[in-house]
Amino acid sequence: MEKKDLKSMTLAELTEELAAMGEKPFRARQLYQWMHQKLAADPEEMTNLSKELRERISREYIWTVLEPVDVKISAVDGTRKYLFRLEDGNVIESVLMRYKHGNSVCVSSQVGCRMGCRFCASTLDGLERNLRPSEILEQIYRIQRDTGERVANVVVMGSGEPMDNYDNVVRFIRLLSSPDGLNISQRNITVSTCGLVPEIRKLADEDLTITLALSLHAPNDQVRKTLMPIANRYGLADVLDACRYYFERTGRRLTFEYSLVKGVNDNLEEAEALARLIGDCHGHVNLIPVNPIKERNYVQSNRKAVEAFKNHLEKRGLNVTVRREMGRDIGGACGQLRKSYMDRKEG
């Protein structure tokens, strides 16, 4: 029989599970706190639970703990990039970024990715598998325990397409924001998607208050298709209709991610087209100077082009930020550390 994953259970589910073992409800709450507040790395740490119960948990259930394989620390800004090994030998990466407003952790939702976006290292080797809720949570738990610093903000923007692992990601959000766990406000959680229309609409009806970020990267379908294969399945008209629906249902302003690639999508004509496209979508634009990866020939737009693009959007009444580059000296972009590790392993 397949073992159950304790850290992916809600408190109610855990209470029911322990009741079937003959344990009282308060034991479930103790166990839940050990996993999601005290961030126990081993059942043996749970000293207020009986030895018999700890042994049974170790024997009969999955106790998910990620093992750090590599940690790179930026000499520039202190960004920490973690490579974690899963129990099946796969590796994933997470990033801790320190800001004045608190620590942010960028987590992966899949091992690899099948979306095929042309500027992203995560997708180069395809999709291996989805991550369980516990494996997404554990990235935050191990980082918080490693640094001793509280995580204030979480972005599901690492390797993988979150909406391609929909049920596990939604469960992860509910566990992360539970008052019985780390209790991170849903308003401090951002989920990024390349534009899976049915899942965006489904997410709008989940009664969550998270921020949705759309990887837009082009102001028209023609250019978007050259960058993102998903654009062949869902056109911008349908994607933006789903985004408007998300805003109507949640009242949460959207973020439009736009990676600037020199000579591809960074001229003022495209800035104007972008302003016309999303002017009524209740969101703000996050411009991202693309992180070059050796497997692609994309080049980052220069500072002058980035500023001109930003200024044009602001003149058209849009709220615009330019993403501060973090961890460039340690391969800060999605998938870069994992890709280099896999290449070394295979070599």
C-alpha cells in the first residue's frame, strides 16, 4: 500500500488519520505544529509525542524533508540559491532574496517544466514530475530553518508551471497560509503562470487572496508564439479575458511579467502595443531584463532601452517596475543551478 504524505495533509485530515490510529485530536495538533511551525527535520525531534507514535510515523508514513545539495550565496546582494535533493534523487532549486520589506523565497512547483518558454533554463530537459504540497512547503521550511530568519513573502515562480500542477499548488497555498502553520498571508503569496486559461479561471473561484502574475513577454500573439509555445494553444485575447475574470472575482490587482529581450520585444512600438493591450486589465507591469542562458542566444536589453520602455508605459498611465536583478553572480535565473548540476552529473 502506498504510504501517505503527512506534511501534505490539512489539520482536519491529520486529525482523522491519527484518530484511526487511536490517538486523541490534540496529538494531531501537536504533530501539525512540529511539521509546520517548528519545522522538525526528523520525527525524533517531536519530544512531546510518544516514542511508539514517532516510530510508527517513521515506519508507516512519508516524512518529507529536503536535503540541501548546494547553497550559493551572492557576493553582490546576499541572495542565497539552494539546490535541494528529493527522496527519489531528483533535484530542485529555490532562492532566498532579502529585501527591506522582508525575506522572499522563490519556490519551484515541478521538477523541470514542459512549457518550453524559449528564455528559461527550467524547461530545457522537459518535465520530470509534479511536486507534492509538502515538497513545495519544504523549500521554505528548510530555508527558514537554515537562516533562522522568517520568510515574509513567497513567489511560486521557480522551476515549473504552477497551473500545470494545479491541485498540489492550491493545497500548498492553503497549508502555507493556515493559522496553524507558518501563517503567511495569502496577500504575500504570488503565483506565476504562462497563461493556462482554464486554470486561471478555476483559480479565480478558489476564494483565495493571492496575487496572480502572468508571464506575458510580448504585446501580440505573433511575437509571443516565438517566445512561448503555450501561446499556440491560448491566444492573448482569451488569456487576458481570464485575467479580467480573476480581477472581477478576487479584486486582486494582477502583475504582468515582461522579459525584455534585445531586438525581440523591447522597442517603443511594442511598448505602445502593450499599453493598448493591458490598459483595462487592472494590473501593473514588472519589466525583467532577461537573464541570458548559454543554451539560447537571447541578449538582455540595455539600460537605455529598458528605461525608454518603462517611461513610455508610464506616460500611458500604467504602473511599472523594473525587477531588481538578484543573484546574477550565482546563476539566479530559474533552472540555471539545477541545469548546471545535471550537466556535471551526466558529464
